[in-house]
Amino acid sequence: MDNKKTIQIPSGAAEILRVLETGGYEAFVVGGCVRDSLLGRNPNDWDITTSARPEEVKALFRRTIDTGLKHGTVTILRHGEAYEVTTYRIDGEYLDGRHPSDVTFTASLEEDLKRRDFTINAMAYSESAGLKDFFGGLSDLEKGVIRAVGDPAKRFGEDALRIMRAVRFAAQLDYDVDPETVRAMKELAPTLSRISAERIAAELEKTILSPHPEKLRMARECGITAVILPEFDRCMETPQNNPHHRYNVGEHTIRSMMNVRPDKVLRLTMLMHDFGKPACRTTDEKGIDHFYGHPAVSADMADNILRRLKYDNDTRKSVVKLTREHDRCVRLTEPGIRKAVIEIGEDLFPLWLEVKEADALAQSLYRRQEKMDYLEKIRTVYGRILERGDCISLKDLAVTGNDLIAAGVPKGKEIGGLLRKMFQDVVDVPSHNDRDYLLKKYLPPVQAGDD
């Protein structure tokens, strides 16, 4: 139960523990900060639990915020940092599948830890009392196991999102999930339908941004994705009998996520880039599968899914654009690549290159080197374009709308048309991005002379 492990607590949190202990109360850092410290990681937050009631906590500290008095939480400000201090408590019934209907304060640390989700998150530590581990959390950390505290069905019944959190921790830590916990996850996965889209999105994102997005397989096996992302399940059931592929659509999806860096837009794009394939699959007379038009269908699906999950507009638009463009073939010429940069977007084009590579690496070995050489040629030409500072947006054009108005062109559609013609000229021949050249070439002689 009590182990001789030591944890380096930051000065602000350590000072709060000392004040509470000097006041006659128990106090510990608790939860994720203990877990991460034992794993040799730097915790983001240091949560504190104590036997002191909220009013007793407030009496001991000058700067406090009433963040959740009903549930026993007071925030203490110390040296520019905020620390949440929560009274030991026993939760009542979880009628809404997320919040207890009431809480009862208790003097027992063990009772407080008993209500937490997983054993690795149910440990507490103080310099004076050492590590408090009532449920084998340290052993599970050492074995690499995610195990619910007590009865897993009860823990998941309290908050169904914990079912996804089990997968997320397994993905972040590369751990296995205890078989009893898995059984309860499978049984209660349908209850995820009661969880808000925002909370679902946050856990899904943490899972696919982890070092092991392949744990999404576990989410499917447990029936989680059937509730939160049925589009993925259909991909896992869709074969790809095609020389370019060695995996079904779902496995290809997983491996493409594994092949790209953990950036939100990139991982979401790889997750959804082929979601349209099940609907687009056709098989020819030779038994070869084709997926004509799947990028556009996948993009529309990604748009709907990201709206459903309440994603912000910038993320949604970027993922949709990259999904729509992921199968684009670019001409290996400077004008062809400049055109692609313009149409895909200056900000998104480097990400598009990463998407293309991750996609190719998740396919079969058939013509792989050819695909890699093709991407390298694009990168080389793109590098030259950037180095020269070629005009790849209207804002870089040497002529502006004001220049045209000053030259006598009437305000209206004609200005936009002229600027687009000039821009296309400059995209084809960068050296033409010269004000005098463009005005002389594209303005009628009388106007050019007047200028």
C-alpha cells in the first residue's frame, strides 16, 4: 500500500501541502501528476487532495478562488500558478452519466481514491507520508496495464467517457487493458451515445495524437467506434484488392496515421482521407477494386464528421481541404507546382506533401520508390519556388487594384478579371511579375499611354 518511491513536488504545490499539514490536515498530490512523475515525465498539472473542508482550506490561504465548492474544490494561487485543492469525498449516484448527484466529504483518503477511474490514476503522494497506493497502481504502471479501480462496470457507469479514456491511456503509454476492464468496456460502449460531442472529440483526438494511434483497433473491438465513428468501422470491413494496396481500408488508415507526425490536422486528415472508399468501391472483371471519386466523398464526410464533433472551423476546413486534395497528381514542372500551391493553399501545401508520403507508405510496395521519387522532385522544385520568392498569391502580384484604377480602369468586375489574367501569366512565368510589363501587356494602349 505505502511504497518508498519519492516524487519531486514543485515548490508551489509543496508549500500548499506544508500549510495544510501544519494546520492539522492530511494533504497529498494526487492522480495524473503522481502517475506521470513515477513514469519520469513532467506533469502539466499538480492536483491536491486533502482532509480539510473547503472553508478550512480557504481559511488557511489568502488568495483562493471558489471553483467548485459544492464538489469540494478550491483553487489556490501561489507564485503565479493555480492549484486545485479538493476535499476527500465520496460521490453519490451518477444520474447523468457524468456528474454525481451529490458528494459527501470524508476523512478517508482511501474512500476518495476509490472513486477514481484507473489504478494508475488513483495514487497519492506527500513528502511526509510517501506514496499511498491502495489499489495496485504502481504494480500496474510497472506491468503496463490499464485497470479500473474496483468494479469496472460501476466506474464506466459513473462516466461513460472513461471507456474512451482507457483506450487513450493505452495509446499514450502503450499499455494493455486488463481483461475484466475490457469486458466492461464492450458491455457499456453503447452508453457513449449519452456523452457530448465535445468530450468525445477531445478523447478521440488525444488517442490519435498519441504515439500509438493504432490503439484505435481496440476502440473498434470494444464497440466504441461503432458509436462515435461508425465510418471507421465500415473502412475496417472494406477490402482493397488492388496492386497499390496490401491492407483493407481501415488498416491502411491506421498505418497512414502511424506514418505522419502527431499534428492535429495531419492525424485527422489521415484518419478520414479514405472514409469515402466503402461507398465508392467497384470491382472490375479482373477482380481489381477501384475507388473512383473517393477523395471528394471523403472530404464531404470529413466535413460532416467534424461538424458533428463540434470542431473549430479552421481545423475542419484544413482537414477537409487536405482530404479532398490527397489524391491530386501534380505536374512536375514549376508552373504545375506553383498552380498546386495556389490551389491547395500556401499554408497547407507542406502538410499536403506529408499527407501524400504517409498515404504512400501505408500502401503496398508496388511502385513505392517511384512514388517517393515523385514526391522528392516536388519538394525540390517547391524549395526553388520558395527560395526565389515566386508570386504564388495575388498579394504578391506587382500590380494592385489601385494601380489599375489609377491607370483608368473603371471600378468593378473588369479589375478582378485583369488581375486574374496577370496572376496566371506570372504563375506561368515568374519573371513577368513586373509592374511596367504587366500594365503594358494587359491594359489597352490608350490607358497605358495615359499612365
